[in-house]
Amino acid sequence: MAQLWDLGVRGTMLDAVAAWKEGLLLVALVVVAWKVRRLPAATAADVLAGTYAILIVAYWLLPQGWLDGEATARGELLALRHHLFPVAAYALGRLASVAWTERARAGGLIVLAGVVVAVVGLADLAFISLQAWRDSGVPGWYREQLGLDYEGLSGLPENWVYNTGDEENPIRRLVSTFLSPLASAYLFVVALIYVVSRPFRWYWGLLALLLYTALLYTHTRAAFAALAFGLVVLALARRRVAPAVLALASVVVGALFLVAYPSIGATTSYTPEELEWLRQNAERDPGASEDPFAGNEASTESHLRNLRDGIRVVVEHPQGYGLGNAGVVAKRTGVRLRAGESTYTELGVDAGVAGLIAFVLWSVALLVGLWRREAWLAAAFAAVLLLALQTDVIGVHWLAFTVWAAAGLALGLPARVVADAPEGQSSSATEAGSA
């Protein structure tokens, strides 16, 4: 999309092209529904998904004035798409589970995507300068097309660089095809949990090394914590010690990497204008620390402040403000940002406590269903729900599509067959053997 913007494809035309994900999802839903021509047996997760979707649509229909909201009509549509995207992906998975017997391949496809993103990201750090990105269409894409005006890095998102506190030694973070260290890191977390769940083979070991190296270079501490949490969940679901040991090892290696990162990361440099902005920004928060383990570290303090502020807004205004008053949608459309970053607080602002509770109950039902059917996916989904505390995970379209669609697929597996399957044997293989 950024390259298309640079080539002159802009405005409504580029918006239409950027909606390829939604178009693909819609076509897939129609094709799969036509093929199966029947619905799977309803589950508690299905009912809760429908309840959540109904509440989101109801809040979209309510006039903003009734809820003290300020969102524009465009913002309401963008928020409607945002909140319903995982529901549509889940519906696709549920429909496909009726006819698709090779469901175990979903994990392999996730790992393949992770490998591509990792290779591209590491190659970018090694061979492409930050100046090349400054001169690309990325700043214009964010600023002019998405309405996201980043100031600290010549129009690039500020989190592309890790600020060490030394003006002469900023360190780049891996962003890859997502143009985001956070989204890239979350993909690696999901892919790594699947790889660890496989019986040990040398090629799985190599893939794990590649994915984990790329994860480290995103310098995303929340992802490090989510990976460890997901591996512990995997250990509990599989009743195996190995994933828990790997979780501990990951925490240790991640901590050591954070300490060493200023010395081993891909270095870059600031422009004079960027340095001036950074100095002025530092004056506004003189007590912030650059120590990644400090409680008052700038990024940590920002995340905690946003979470606290969002919780306070939801508590004080439990009926919500209507769609489009939170997160990136509010920022893009120029209205007051009531809450940001956390999936839960954004939902509480847009759809009230009712919408937030519906989403949480749906998530719990999915987690319970996955626990009985696909241990690795239960662990990955638990990790994503943890990340949702500080990140708008359903705003990362790869997560919203892939994880929720895979969850829908997995719920089509019979729990009894999977539970009785030998360690390491795929559910589809078990079904084939029974047949």
C-alpha cells in the first residue's frame, strides 16, 4: 500500500485496494457457504460470537448523541469493520470445518508465513537503511492516507527505532512486511508456539531458531512475555514439562538480549530535525528511564498510563460512547481519543461494558473449546488474549484473520478423538485412522 501511494495511487482508489483483506474474506465466506450448504452444530462459542456481533451492530446504529460520542460516519464504519473482522474470520473457520479434513495444515501455513516475515525482516535490518524508508512512500501512506501523523522519525512510526538514550546510537527494530515491530512479533509468537508443540525434528529446531531470532530483533517485551505465557499454557494443556522449560529459557535469553541490544542491534542515526523533536519530547517527561527493566521506562510507563486511563473511562461511562471513539479509528478521524492501545478498553469505550463482557465471554468459550481440541492453538490464543491488555490485537488484521479463523476450524474437531490421540499425532491423522 505504501508503494502504491508512492506511485500515485491515493485517496478513495487506494482505500479500495487496501480493503483486499475484507474482500478476500467476504469471497471466502460466500464460496465456503455455497460449498457446504449447511451449518455446523451450534456451540456456546457460536452463540456468544453472535451476541457480540449483535451488540456491535446495535452500537453502530445508535446515534452518537445518545451516548455522548463524537465519531464521524466514516469513523463508525471503520470501527464496525474493526470489531466484526474476527467474527467474520471465525465464521469462515466454522463453516470450513464442515468440509475441510486437512485442518492440521493451518499451523504449517502460519509457520510458513512466519518464516517469510522473519527472512524479510532480518534482511531489511542487514541491507536496507532507515533513510531508504524515510524516502519511501511509507511516511506519506501513514500521514496522508491513514491520517496518522508521526513526528519523531520523519513520518515513520517512532517505534521503528529503540531509543537507547544515546543520540549517536539509536537501534533499529525489525518491522518486516507489517511495517510494525509489534505485529511482526505477534506473528512470531503464534508460529513459535506451533513449532514447539511439534515432535522434535531437526528442521523444526532450525525454524524455531529463525523465528525466535526475528522475535528478539523486534525488541517487543510484551511479545517475549506472551511467548513465555503461551508456552506455560501449552505445558499445562499437554501435561508436558518441556514447553515450561523452554518458557523459562526464553525469559532468560530475552532478558539477556534486552541488555545486549544496544551493542548488537542494527544501528542507525537520527536527522537533525528528529533530534530536535526528541530533545523537546524528553523535556516533557524528564523522569523517564531508558532501562528496559525499570518501572518508569518511557514505553512501559506509557502503556500502563493508557491502560489505567482507559479503565477509568470505561468505569465512569459504562454505557460506552459508540463506535469510532477509541483507538486508531478515533485518531484517524480526528475525534477525541477516549481510550487507546488495549483491546478491552477500546471495546468498553466503543460498545460499552456489554460489548466488552460479550467479547470476554466469547474469548473464554473459545479458549475452553480449544483446550479440549487443539492444545497449541489454545496456548497461542491465550497469549493473544494477554497481549490484548496493552495492544489492539484485533486491529492487527493478520491476528484477527488467522487466529480466529483457525479457532473456528479447530472447534470442528471432535474433542474425544483429539484427547485420545497419541502425543505428536495430528487430529486429522487420527480421524483418518479411525475411518
